[in-house]
Amino acid sequence: MHIEATPIRRRTAAVPALADHGMNAGETRHLHRAIIAVIANLSSKQLELCAVALLNFLNQRQAILNLPASVTNDVAATAESMRALADKISAPPPAPTMLDRRLGWVARSMRLAPSERAVLGVMARRTLYSSWADLMDMLPLRGSLPNVAVLSAMTGYPLAEIDQRLAPGSPLLRAHLLRDDQDGEFDTTSLLKRIAMSHARKQAELMRWLVPTVAPSTLAWSDFGHLGPQRDLAERAMRSGHPFSLMLYGEPGTGKSEFARLLASQIGREAVFAGLHDSKGREPSRAERFGHLSFLKSLCRRGNQHVLVMDEADDVLATTNRRDASKTWINRAVEAPELPTIWILNDPRKLDPAVARRMNMAIGFNRPPLAVRERIIIKAAEREGIALSRAEQRQLAKIPAGPAQLVNGLAVARLASGGVEQAQQAINGVLTAMGQTTAAEGPATDVYDPRWSTAQMDLADLAQRLGQSADKGWSLLLSGPSGTGKSAYARHLAHELGLEIEERRGADLLGPYIGETEAKIAAAFATAEARKAMLLIDEADSFLFRRDSASKSWETSLVNEMLRQMENRRWPFVATTNLVDQLDPAAQRRFTMRIAFDAMTGGQVTEVFQAYFAQPWPAGHEVLCGLSPGDVAVVAHRARLLGVTDAIQLIEWLKGEITARGETVQSAGFSIPAPDSKPMKR
């Protein structure tokens, strides 16, 4: 390799070196040996170019190098004189310092060659001590940062070998211990500086810091049974030990990180989370997170002990509108992970399709089923020392929350010396902040009875028949005025069939950007199927309206997407609408059954009145026509708030619900007779 001499220049190091007062005797001896190596390894011409600077360097550091005051007297700035000086001040190899030991532990773990270890030592000391940086700066070798020629001179290894050890993809660069400046020069990374400045005095201490393990999962393998065959497939694939990229995605708090820890334990390995914090304990940058992942790969790839985990990988893997993102590098990291690696994301739609398709496997995480949530609550309550009754366990389990929210809610209850009420408040607060519903899953109300809904068929009989059928791929279109019990019946039906319910309203699915609503529709169906739940979409007319009335192409696209999803579903789907006449004919044909709901009959009104208000319809008052179960539920809520029990006042409020819809209050055609009186005739 041709080396061109240049004038002496000052360094432009990204990480400033520390003062020399931190040097101990062993480190001083290392500097002493480096000076001798430089004099021995530079050519005569190069040595003469920097001889004056070297002599000044020695004069300024006579004390710390423990050299006689007259050692540089009468030394000429020639190569011959400088080499004679080197022989005169030669010193034996120093005993290993703590820095040597720390770098040696890393080098042995990574199986680095002696020349790689030597380069690592030179670059680490350049970062720590100003004398090392000054010594490199005075070498007449082109570059503002150390290059192959400088490192060859400092270590004594041939140029060709150092060049090979710092080639693209080499261990030191792949492990992110050194950074390639892309112009033949190299710099120290923050990771190497942290290793060099570590106070670890034992290898186990340093390895615990470099390879941070996490606490075991608080959940059991059975708690993820709702993932179905994918759970066991992931286990078998990861157990093979071959490089494998597994993507776990889903909303925050659904148990992705817990599953990653549990999966590693299940196959007899430890989960190691990459890039949890930077050198100052702050949130690491994207480069630092990828750097730590690369280092862990180099450190752990020859063993069979670890599973690498990159949590919150959305930002790390995203390439859109990122100048610091190398698509090629990211694709390679996913496609050739070197170790079993788990990537945890909240929203995989942010990924470039080229990245997503390189994953070996992907598992979507949704809210666990009710039975699983109940088991999680029981275990968490036991750990927190909170006594919960069976009813209270069920009450918390009905909250549509993920494992993390449930566990954290119980932890808050313990801190507040509370119980189920405090846990529920804490969980609901987090769900609200996340923009998620807090409505308990299950029937809409404890007093709902399908006999109170007027429909075209026997709703109780329908529930029984559907429960007896092995075919779960049915769908219902429930139509009729507001409050007639359509949604309440859907929830009741799910409860009777022992199904979870995945509920979406029109506002939940509509998105402001082209394609976003279609994606949300597809995700709703996919989520319901993954949970083996009944999907309930209220106000479905927003997505199933007549396509011949659409004025924009994206409006037609919404209907088409809904129709596609309806055709491919394998689990129950229920849609409700108040505007059945506006639905696309093709959509109506795709429903297994279409059921129209109407206002209650007079007999139903009296039964509902008795159930909600614990008193009969007042004698002598005509039973109202046009009421719905929803009207009675609204009035019942108002009565509880205000403490009203007077039947006449309740009836007036019920009339107000009818007139609020713009309808005229009418009688059902009969009234309840007073005691000991004959029925009224019409």
C-alpha cells in the first residue's frame, strides 16, 4: 500500500479524549511501548517528517513516562537518531491492566484475532487518553481520523492484515465497536468507549452489563394458547437454533414482550433486549439501538444461550422519510439475523413491504380471550396480595384490556391499598388515554332479555340453533330503528354462544387517508378471526351503502373491501343498521340471515318496565306504543341518577323519549286494570 506523507495536523475526534491524569503505571507503560512501536514501524522518510514533534512529545511527557530528563538531549531529527533513541528507552511488555482485561473478555467472547484485539486496544486508548490521540495526530499519514496505515504503525501488524481486519463486514465493524467513516478512516463508537470506561472487574460483571437479561415472564405458556398453532410453530422453529426472524405485532399491552421472554425460556434460552438505553441512561438513538443489536449478534452468535429481542422496532425498521435509514442494511439484518431474533412492533403497516416479507414468521397479538384475562388477573392478584372474589375477578376480566394493563392496574390497587374498584379505575384510565373503549364485554345489561325485542323471528330460538351448529361462518344483518335492541341482542348472542366479541363502530373504522379505512376494515375481520370472536359492526351502512350512489372512487372501494372480507370470514359476523334500504343489494345477499327489529308491543313494554323499575306499569294508565328497550334503559339510568321511583314520572320521561325522535306518542290500545276492577274495553 502506498503511504503519502503529509504535514502534521490536529485531530477532529468525534469523542474527545480524557486527560492523562487518569493513567496508571500500566497504562503509562502501554503509551511508552506505543511510542517505540511508532518509531520502529514508520519508514525513514515518515519518521524524519515527525521527528521534531516526537521529540517534543517525549520532552513534555518525561514525568509520566518516567524517563531521564536528559534522554532527548543531542538527539537529531533523523531516522537513525530516532531509532537509536527507541533502543535506548526500550521497555518490557507491561502487565495487563484492567482495560486489557475488559477488552480481552470481549475479544475472547467474540473470538477476535490478536491483530483485531490490538486495534481495539489502540482505538480505546485514543478515546480515553489525550496522549494517545496526540501521538496519532503527529504521524505523517493522510487522514483526520485513524486509518489503516496509522493503526499498522501503532500496533506493528502489517498493512495488509489491518486492512483485512477493517474490511466491510469485519467483526469489529459488524459489532459496532468501530465506525467506518466511509473514506478509509475509522472512529471509536460510544459502545467501545462505554466498555473502556466500565468499572467491571470481573468478566461476569461486564457480560451482565453488555448482555442484559430481563426478569422471567409472569405469564405461563398456556396463557398464550389463544395464539393457536402459530404459538407452537414459533417454538419449534426457534428451538432449532437456526437464524430466524420472528415478528410480533399488535397494540401496546397485548403481551408481545411477555411472550418474547416466555418463548426464549420455553426453548431453554435467555431473552436479551437490544438497545434499551444509551450511555447516559437516556433513550438510545436509532443508530445506538442497531449498534447494540449488532454487537450482541457478534457476542452471542457462537453460543446457544440467547434469543435477541428488539422491542419497539417500529422506529428501527421504518425507512420512510428517514435519511439515516439504509434499506439494504435493514433488509440484511432481517433476512440474515445470525441468531434467533424477535422484532416487536405495534403497527407493521409502517414497514416497507420489502422488510416485512423478509420476516420468517409473524404473529399478530390482540386482546386475550376472557378466560385468559381472568387467569392473568388471578395470578397478578395473588402476587400483589389482593383478595378478589370470583365475581370481582370476572368483573375485571370483562374490561377489554391487555395483560400489561390488567397487571399494572392491580399493582396500582396494591399501592393505593385498594381493591377491585381502584384496579378498574387505573385500567380504564390507561385505556382511555390510549383511545380505546372501556365498555365491559358481555351483554349490554344484566336485565336484557331477547323476548323484549320485536323481531321477525324468535331470537331465543335463533340463539339456541346457532349454538348447536358446528358451522361458525354465519352472518346476521340486524336492521331497524335506534334502541330496538339490535346491538344488545348481538352482545347477548355472543354471551349465549360463549364467544368473545370484537366490536367496532363506524367511527372506529373510518380513516382520513386513502386506503386507511379499508386497512381498518381488514384488520377488524383479521382480529376477530385471530381471537375466534364474533365481529359486531354497528352502523354498517357507512361501509355497505349502494355503490351506484357513490360519487368518489374511494367510496366504492370501502364497499368492495367490506364485501371481500364478508366472503372470506370463518367466524360469526353481525352488522347493524338503521338504514337498511340504503344498503347495497350485493351486501344484503351476503348475509346468512337478515332480521328486522321494531318497537316493542304493549306486553313487552309492561315486562320491561317491571324488570327495570321493579314495579308494575301503573294501573289505569294506557301502555305506550313505539317504545324500544333502549328508551327504557335511558330512562332507567336517569331515574337511578336522580333517585326517582314515581311511576307516573317515569312514564312522562318515556313519552319524552318518543317525542325526542319526532314521533307522536300513541297508546298500545290497552291499559293495566286497577286491582279488583274489570279490564277496560276499547
